[in-house]
Amino acid sequence: MKCRSVQKLGLLASLGVGAAVATPDGVVQLAIQRRNVADSRPILPRASSSPVLEQLQNDRSEGAYMAEVKVGTPPQTLTLQLDTGSSDTWVVSSGAEICEQGQCDHGSFDRSQSNSYTVLAKDAFSTQYADKTSAQGDYFNDVFSIGSVTLQNLTMGIGLETDIPFGLVGVGYPSNEAGVAEGTIDAYPNLPLQLVKEGFTNTVAFSMWLNDLDASAGNILFGGIDTAKFEGPLTRVKLYPTHRQSAVDEFAVALTSVTAVSKSGSDKLGSASFPAPVILDSGTTVSFLPEDLVAEIYREANVITDDSGTGAVPCSYANAQGYFSFGFGGPGGAVVNVSMSELVLGVAGTITGGSHKGQDACTFGIQAVSSNDTFILGDTFLRSAFVVYDLVNNEAALAQTKFNVSDSNVIAFASLSATVPSSTPAPSQDAISQGVVTATPASYAAAAAFTASSGAAGPLGPGGGVAGVALATLVSFGVGVFSFFVL
Ligand SMILES: *[C@@H]1O[C@H](CO)[C@@H](O)[C@H](O)[C@H]1NC(C)=O
Ligand SMILES: *[C@@H]1O[C@H](CO)[C@@H](O)[C@H](O)[C@H]1NC(C)=O
Ligand SMILES: *[C@@H]1O[C@H](CO)[C@@H](O)[C@H](O)[C@H]1NC(C)=O
Ligand SMILES: *[C@@H]1O[C@H](CO)[C@@H](O)[C@H](O)[C@H]1NC(C)=O
């Protein structure tokens, strides 16, 4: 599934790019940033040999993490969305209609201006994302620079016809490449694999640190981890096939518990879908979880819904002290705590009733989908996690992120097929079986203080203790709500 999802909240911002830092051999680091106004231009010093770091920009207007790359000879600079939910790197052709209309602010690619451009498969690139946007064109090979390294021969798509004004860097499994699904091309070495083939990294693995909702920068590190960017144990869990009898081709892990925690108590929440297969997808802005679980989450956090069931909260809840603790891979497995400040997104409308009437409503970072749909942990979860994706051993390693750290302690994977450095496996994950309800109905002990301001001493500080407004039609959404469709 390709789940690039766009949340338009009407926030205008322009582009900024951060710098790559030198890292040890076998790692390539790329800075990724949320887009902010008037940032300086990139400085990407050449690292002595391997590590690839790329900084990612967190683009609030598109709800996306963006990475700057260079394509062709001489190099053309483009900013692309980083996506763990798809597997092709593709660029928008400067000849595409959307660019000729002047909408390609993130840069577009003029193939006639690259003397190293070679067509690999004409008309073979065709992709459609979960939000129904699409791109069609050719597969080609060219020089590609990311972070501090330059690949001589990366296969990419070019969007000749597309309604998306920027390309993507898809870092998923090659078996999930668009041309493979379409049957127009055999699986080719995409970016994480080509970095190994050209000797920059030791194995097909990368880690992502997206940082705080309010921060502008995160990064992706190919071939290594950064132990300064997380706290507590880094725990490995298995990736599961999302289609019966198929190989692993997405980043799906087993969500086995969710606990609501506040000063007034702690509640283990339940879902008939536990252990729930959830896809870790940086290309999706919010998180989509089973409706029975989300109903409990909404009651704990006092989330209100509109007619369509979309959840929102008073924007002041960004200061609430409660948090949700997500557990993966069974008892003793990976744990990531997500605080309310990470779950309250941009202003989406106005509250039309109840005790918060007239206040701004902000989209809530967790939305419900039916138990038959695909569950996704998107950016609203991923920012709180340091996640390592290991495509050789089919494992993900998760830890609690450290926000806003500038320190760095990068460790490379030792070899192809080495497991994630400094990690331990979830001890009881082999006992996970499908379809077990793991919790009795919640007692909602955490709810009383969940939305109390984190700055307040007591459980019913300013902004807290709002009861009984969780009724439909209390929210009217002015500007666009996210769009999301499962393919
Ligand atoms: C570049 O890669 C393509 C496909 O992966 C391959 O067919 C081609 O021979 C390669 N070119 C060079 C110069 O290595
Ligand atoms: C991280 O930095 C941003 C921007 O300076 C700030 O708004 C945010 O509160 C910081 N987050 C934490 C957890 O300190
Ligand atoms: C996450 O929350 C759990 C439950 O409250 C707590 O035991 C754990 O220490 C927290 N983890 C971190 C890293 O703060
Ligand atoms: C989920 O799928 C099952 C089996 O296909 C079907 O019976 C059920 O109605 C579906 N439920 C929803 C909510 O779509």
C-alpha cells in the first residue's frame, strides 16, 4: 500500500533545509526538516566516506517530511517527500502541466538538461497514492545525491503526468515498487539497496528521528543508528506480511497494548483487533487505529467528533499532561509514550457547543477506521519514536525519542544482515497470536486529569476537567480535513 496522505490545514510556509553532519563509515545521514520560513540554504559537507545522513524538513502546509536531493549532471536540486509507505524515488518533470502552471515550488527535473539521464523503461512508472493523487511516466537512471553521498546510477521514476507538485523518496521494500505491482518492470535496487550496492552502507536498514511537532528538523540515517537520539531500551520487533502468504513488503508491526496515563490514574485500553497489525508510515500525517480502541482513547482525552466522526479537541489541549503508552511485540516489548502535545495538530475549525464553545478546534492526531481497514501509525506517532527499519532481517526497532537533541553518537550496522546495533528483541513476541482481546473495559481513571494543563499542579488545573461534551456535531470544520483512502 502506498499511503502518502496529505493534511491541508491552510498553513502557509516556505522551504528551509538543514545541514548534514559527518558520520562514521557505513552510515549515510540525511537531514529532514519540517518546512519553515526563511531558513538558510543547505550546506552538505562531504563526509570522509560512508555514513549517509539526510535532514528532513517537516512541511506543515503539506503535512510532510521533506528531504533535499540532487539529480542529474549537472546536479538539479529538488526537495522530495520522504515516505516509508512506498518504494520508488520519483521526480516531477519540469514539463508536467502542474509545473508549467508554476506550482512546483519544491523544484522539478528537466531531463533534457542532464547529460547522464538514461531511460530504463518508457511509460513503465505509474503510481497512485492512498489520497488518490497519482503520477505516470518513465523509469530512468541517473546520478543522485542525498546527504553527503552521490550514487552514480539510481533508478527513479519521472512524473510526466501528475497532480502532485513534488516527487517522493520511497524507502520501502523493492517488492513494493510501483512498476513491480503494475508488472511493467522487475524489482530494482531502490535507494536503501543502492546505497549498499555502491558501498556507502553495510546493510539495507535505516533509522528515522522526526523530532518534536514544534521542531523543524529531523533526520534519516541509512546504515546506522544514533544512540543520542533515544532513551531507554531499543527493542526489536518482527515485521509481518500484510497479505496472506506473501513476503514482508511493508513496515507492519504488532501493536499489543495502549495505556492511557495521567496524574489521576492509568488505564489499559482494549481492542478486539489486538494484536493489531499497524503500518509505520512517515508518509501519513495522522494515525488510523481500530474504532473500538479509538473510542476509548477519545473518552480518555475528551476528544469530540464532527458528523463524519473526525476527532478534534480544543487547541488548548496541546498543554494537557496526559499521554498514551503504545506497546509492541507483547509483554516486555517495545514501548513508546506519546504525549498530548504531539497529538494536537493545526486549527481545523471552531467548537460549536459544550463548555469549549467558540474555541478553536484542532484536528486530533489519532482517527478511527473500521476493523477491516489498514491501521497506520503516521507522523503523530512516529515523532515520539526513534525507529530503525531493517529490511534484511525484517525487523523494526523502537525506542522513546529524545526531542531536540543536537548530540549525536552514530553506530553503523556491522555488516549485511547484522541485527540493529544496541538493541534487544521483544522477549515474548513469539507468543503473540491473532485475535486476542487483551484488556477488560477501561475504568477511565486517567480521564479525570488527562486534559489538565501540564503546567498545573493539580489534576483539575486550567484547561482541564471538561466533561460530557463528547457529542457529535460539536465541531464544524472550516478548512480542509485530511483525506485518506486505502487502496
Ligand atoms: C544502471 O542500473 C541499471 C538498472 O539497475 C542497469 O541496467 C545499468 O546497466 C546500470 N548502469 C551502469 C552504468 O551501471
Ligand atoms: C523543541 O524545540 C521547539 C522549537 O524550538 C520547541 O517549540 C519545543 O517546545 C521543544 N520541545 C521540547 C520537548 O523541548
Ligand atoms: C512510558 O510510560 C510508562 C507508563 O507510564 C512508564 O512506565 C515509562 O517509564 C515511560 N517511558 C519513558 C521513556 O518515559
Ligand atoms: C468486515 O469484513 C467482514 C468479512 O468480510 C464483513 O462481514 C464485515 O461486514 C466487515 N465490517 C465492516 C465494518 O466493514
